[in-house]
Amino acid sequence: MLKLLSSTAASCPQAHAFATVPALRTKPSSSSPLFDALSQLTRLTARRSRTVTYRRFFCSDSSGDSGEDGSLAEVELKDAKADSEESDPKSSSAIVSTSPRPEDYLTVLALPLPHRPLFPGFYMPIYVKDPKLLAALQENRKRQAPYAGAFLLKDEPGIDSSGSETEKSVYDLKGKELFNRLHEVGTLAQITSIQGDQVVLIGHRRLRMTELVSEDPLTVKVDHIKDKPYDKDDDVIKATSFEVISTLRDVLKTSSLWRDHVQTYTQHIGDFSFPRLADFGAAISGGNKLQCQQVLEELDVYKRLKLTLELVKKEMEIRKIQESIAKAIEEKISGEQRRYLLNEQLKAIKKELGLETDDKTALSSKFRERIEQYKDKCPPHILQVIEEELTKLQLLEASSSEFNVTRNYLDWLTALPWGSYSDENFDVLRAQQILDEDHYGLTDVKERILEFIAVGKLRGTSQGKIICLSGPPGVGKTSIGRSIARALNRKFFRFSVGGLADVAEIKGHRRTYIGAMPGKMVQCLKNVGTANPLVLIDEIDKLGRGHAGDPASALLELLDPEQNANFLDHYLDVPIDLSKVLFVCTANVVENIPNPLLDRMEVIAIAGYITDEKMHIARDYLEKTTREACGIKPEQVEVTDAALLGLIENYCREAGVRNLQKQIEKIYRKIALKLVRQGALSESAVAGEVVETDNAKAENVDESSQKIAGSDMKVEAETVETSSHNQTAETAVEAVTIQTDDQSQSDVDLKDITEREKVQDNEAAKAVEKVLVDESNLADYVGKPVFHAERIYDQTPVGVVMGLAWTAMGGSTLYIETTQVEQGDGKGALHVTGQLGDVMKESAQIAHTVARSILLEKEPNSPFFANSKLHLHVPAGATPKDGPSAGCTMITSMLSLAMKKIVRKDLAMTGEVTLTGKILPIGGVKEKTIAARRSDVKTIIFPSANRRDFDELTPNVKEGLDVHFVADYSQIFNVAFSDEQNKEK
């Protein structure tokens, strides 16, 4: 039967399979038909291998007998000459003869096996991480005692025995704890090789642990156990063994994984007895480690064969299930897949025949390769459109215009990142750090982004949002978008819609037009390569409108969270999912954005910066960046705080910091020029000093040479005259000459070193000379101051009141002046100037009416307004002004003139007044507060409805301000015309 097994044999290494021992040719045994079949199988496999190296080795059977079971297998050497030339005894993994014999080892090192037990006659590589145990194994191998005990590790109760975790726990176990976790029955293993921490073992015979000898490394006493006696002619045992062989033969028919094991094992083992057949079947089966350990522990040969038969029968059932699964999968292969295989074969045939591939086939291959990476994520309707267009491309002539249209369409369609998303950062602390690194302040914006990240972290995914950043120019609206993208770990794309008047820029052109292209969003997705970028739409308040449509209306679909999940581009004509895109829009004036579009945005207002904030930004961000851009080192320049403060107050008074950055760049450019000029002068001066030094050195050398020459002549003359001294005199003369020469040369070198040190000191002094920019020389770098104090009056005169205004550049203060032009009965009138808009003109008329009613209440007998022609003027007449927040300031100015009272010092106000004297809320609270601080105003009057806006301001903006919130003009009157102020007058 084993002959039949061998005839169908192939290879069988499973994931747990073991290598077997080197090739042997054993003496045939004729004790039974089983052994005859095995001998035939051995001879058959030996003939298949033309060159086999044979060597005498010791292979002890688990039974311990030396009879038919073959404890010592005698083999002959074949091709001894070839053996000596080709085989390397050091690298051989054969079991070599050792002395003493394996059964003499009663105390061995214990090696834990985490996955499967080691059966006699099989190889097993293990990794030894314990350095002491590895050293002990190497030492035993050197002492010609290369044996150890291999014992399977028990599973820890309640813990899943996954591979990595089990190996980890094996390395952590030591001493008695490891001893208690090992199975009693194991295998005496010979150490065949040690490479680093990898030890290769081969099993010999069964062992049983009896007691612990030492803990580190773990050493145990063992008993060599033998199989129970059995009758080799027992019919039941024979039938069981033949059934094992028959089952193995059936498994080999369905799987090619075991054939190498059968062939190699028959080459390596001695007599193939019943116990070894049982061990062989269990070792190569797919049973778990406990089932294999049960086979190893079983000493009754019949029971062991039965256990092995159960394992191989189970393996046979698994093979049948595998076949049924494979058959079911093959039946599910669709016609499209078969057609794909046929097309691939057709391409291969064309390639072999040398047929050139046409352009259409090459294009189709390129488009298919592109979409392959997104095939699993791409929506089915998109794949359907692509397949239809590819089929259409194959039918079109390359010279037709429709071919180019289809090719371009496929090029765009396959270039988009369908379903490909970048991994987002949900670390709030890291995002906070990135935002703070790039921008100072902007608390509202940063807080909103951190909220977005926090929600995404809790949900496990993030959705797209539409955020609109509004504020004056230069406050960092555009640059914050790039920082947000970096904080979220998203790709960044920016496009400006300022002046955009063509809807096709947003929605794309129809494919029928010549030169048609997709819209900006499709171009964005192609450029960034992900479907969840951060898109910054700049200048959204400056959208144009022309004959090509209304772009603001086209943006509604793009920026509507309910619609952009199916955004339809005119060019692609397939829905695109933009629901994961984070849109950030920027605007200077929110009022210019159409209301339907504004309704879809979350507006975050960014006001201007106060002086303290500008100082921080200039020092920590702008100055550092500009210095690096100009190539200037920090130790070469110093810009004092006073210089920065003067630069901010006298040159850069706008709300943003863009002009401040320009002025700082101007300063550093001039400093760079100054440093380069100083360096050029220093180099020329150093060159002159070096020339003078070289000349002086040459003169010193000449003088020294002359002195030495004179000394030599003198000594030579003395030597001639004193010839009686002979060699003694000559020796003395040479010593004197050498001493003189060395002394002169050392004097010259000392002078040279001293002069060079002086030059180096001068260079160092010039190098560390620092350029200082302070308030006194600031004008040398940036010119004369541009701005002067907005505060014209230290104490406003009668009829003049300071108001607060909001502009697109931020907040500002302005004075409202009222004077009497003419007085006479019935001449009461009002004339306004200052390039006021219609709203402010109406506010002036309302203020005039309200002021008359208040004066009538305060001074009933005063005919001032009835008989006086008044002129109201708002300075800076070249600047257009309009808005509804100057009413209370105008009333106060008129009442100040009518009652001849000055208003409170350091007072500014804002608010619109109704005819009944009620104060209405206004906008731009932060900008107006910043403008008041810039003008050293200490007292501010706001409408009571704006208290919430003021409370939301940061503490550094509100610090030192006395703010009054009023609901009626009578409250303003009491604050503005305090008795203390007019008593001081």
C-alpha cells in the first residue's frame, strides 16, 4: 500500500510542517508486507535522486530496542570521493554518532515549544531568546553532548494562544513557572546547528520529566520511556496501519502539499515500523497541538495508530470541504472575468506574433490601470460609465473628433480619486500646537477647528463643513486655511472667485464645446489626489455676474451640505461626492455675499489686531520669517520693542498685519545691504593689513639672515685660526650656528603669530558688531511717519464729539463737528458735509429732531434750534462715509453746541437713535473697541443690546475700558455731560 502512496506522492509542507533528517538508505526488513512495501518505496525514491550523500548516523527509536526497529541504522558510504569534495561536514544537519549514547542523558536542558510537539525523526527550528539558555546549548554542543529536552508549552487558562502572544509569553517565563507550564512527556532532541538565536533540533526518543534540577537555565531530570510491547503480527494493528496508509494515499490525490514529506521521510528514517508510521501521520497532519501531544504521550502502539487515523481522516474531510469550496468559487466566475482572461490571452498571442498594439488598445490599458487602484472604492455607476466609454473608444476611429473628446473625458474620469481619503488627524493637542505655531490669536477660528476635530474623533469619521472667515485685509484669513489643512492632515487647494463671472468655472463646460474643461472642484480633486481635501474659496464676497450666468447661484450646490454629496459637473456629467470636503471661504464684507449663499455658511468674524497682538505677531512670526528670508543671523541685528511699537503706531495702523510685514521686510532689506557693505569694507581692510604684515615679515627675515651670515663668517674665521682644537672646536662652532639660526627663526614665527592674532581679533570684533534699530533711527529705514494721532483734540471743544466707525479695513475713530452758521428768527436749519451717504444724512436729520426735543425738555426757554442754522461736518471729507451708527454722536454734538457744554474727556460713542430716543444695536463691536484703545479712549458708550458682543471679547481687548451700555439717549446725556467735567471747565 505504501507503494501506491509513493506513486502519487508530491509535497506536503503545511504551515506547521517540519523538515526531516538527511537522506539514508536503510537495510530492508522482511518481517512483514508493510515493511516490504516501505522498502520498495525507499528504493524508488532513492533512484529518483541521482546524487545522495550517505553517512553513518545514530537514530535511536523511541522503543529503545536494537532489533527490527533499528535503534542503530547501518548505512554505507556511496561516492566517497564525491562526498569528500562536495559535502561540508561542518554544515551537515545529519544525526551524527555521539558518545555517550542518547539514552545515557538523564539530565537535560528543557526547551519550551510554543506551537507543536517535536516527533522523533523530524526537524524543528526554534528561536531561543534567553542568552543564558543559548550559551548553555552552545556549551553542550562544544562538549560533544548536543542534546536537550523539547517539551510542549501548556496553554495558559483563559488566554487565547495566538502566535505572537504565545511566543512573547514563552520568552517571559523562567524557572519554576516555566517548569509548571511544560507537558511531562517530550522528546530528546539533538542540536544540529545554532545560527544566532535560531536552534535547529531533530527528535530522537520520548522523554518524561521527573523533577526540577536548576531554574536558570531550566534543567530537568528525565526518564527515557519506551513503547509498550506489541505483536507485530496482530491483524488489528496491521489493518489499522493499512487504513492509515490508505487514507494518506487518498489525501495525496487531493492535495500536493504532503508529497515531499512522504518522499523525504522514507529517505531519512531507518526501518519504517508501526510506531513510526503513527508518528509520521500525526506529525504531518493538521491536528492542533493538544491532539499531537496526545499522540506523543501515547505508548500503546495500537492506540497511537488509532489517534493518528482520526487525525488523517479529519484531514481527508477538510480536503473534501476544500474541494467543494474551490468548485463553488469557480462556478461563480462571471462571463466578464472569462472574457478578461481571453483578452489577456489574445494580447499575449499578439505579442508573441509581433503584432503592434494600436493607440486605442494602449489608451484603454492606461485607463484601466488607472481605475484599477480605485476599483473597490469607486461607485458602480462610475465604473459602468467608464466601461461604456472604453467600449465606445474602441469603436471610434482615431482620426475622428469624437475620439479626442472621449479620450479627454476618460482621462479626467479615471484621474479622479474615487473613494480615496487621506488619514485625518484627530489629535486635538497636536492640532492646537500647529495652529498656534502659525498664527497668534484667532481664538474663535482655532476653537471651531478643534471642535470639528473633536466631533470627528467621537464619531470615528468627519463630515465636510462650510466655514466663512470674514474680516479686514491682512488679518490672516487666507493663511489660516493652510494651517487648518496642516492641523487636520488634509491636502490643501485654493482658488479665488474674486471677479468670477462665468458659471462654467464652477460647474464646468459641456463636453460638446471646443476646449471644454471640468470646473474648479474637479480640477481640485485631480490635483490633490484625495476626496477629502480642504478647499479655500478666496474673496467670495467679490463674485461677479455677467452674461455667462451667476456664479453665486452655481456655488449654492457646491456649498450646500444637502446637495454636494451628489455634485454634478457639466463636463463629467456624473455625480461626485463632496460631502467629505471641508470648505473655508474668506470675505471682507459679509453683507456683499448673497443671502442664500450666506445662509449655507458658518460665519466666523476675525476683527483687527490691537497693538499688543501686533507686537506679538511682529516679534514671534513676522520678524523671524523675514530674518530667515533675508539670510541674516539673529546675533547680527536687534530691533527694539520701542522701534516695533513706533512702527505699529505711526506706520501700520490698519487692522491687519500685511503692511506691518512689508515694513519689517523693508527694514531687514536695508540691514542686509548695510551688513554686506560693512563686510566688503572689512575684507578690503583685512587685505591691506595682510599685505603690510607680509612685507614686515620679509624685512625681518632679511635682517635675521644677515645677522646669521655675519655670525657664521666670524665663527668660521675663528675656527681657521684655532686649528689646534680640531674637531672639538668645529663641534662647538656648529652648535653655536644651529642655536643662532633656531633662535632667529623662532623670533620671526612669534611675530607672525602675534600679527595674525591681531588681524583675527579685528575681524571678530567687526563680525559681532550688531545693527541696532531703535525708535531714534527708525525713520532711516522706513521713512517719515505715515500716520499721526487720530486724536485731534486732547479735550474736545463745544460741539465736537468723538464717534466710532467700522470700515472694511477695521475700526476707526472719527469726530463729528457742529457749528452755528447763522442765527435769526425762524432760520433753524441743518447743513451736512463730509461726503456722507444717504443713511448718514437721514441720521443727521433724525438727530436734529431728537436734539430739539431733548433741549426743549432740558431748557424749555431756549430757542437755539429754532433760530440757528447749523453746519454738521464729519472730517476726512475725501473718504465716503455711510452707516446707521452715528446718530447718538450727532445728537450729542448738537446738544453740546446748544448748551455750550463740552463732553466728557476720553469719551467715544456709537449707536443709532430712533425719533423717540431709543438706542438701536450696531455691528463691529470688536473693531470699534480696538479703534478706541488705539486713540487712548477710556470711556465707551455702546447700545445695551451689544453687551453680549462685548462680553465675548478677549480680556486684553477689554482691559482698562469703562464701558456704558445704554438703551435710551437720556443715559448717554448723563454720561456725556457730567457736572464734574463742566465744573473743571
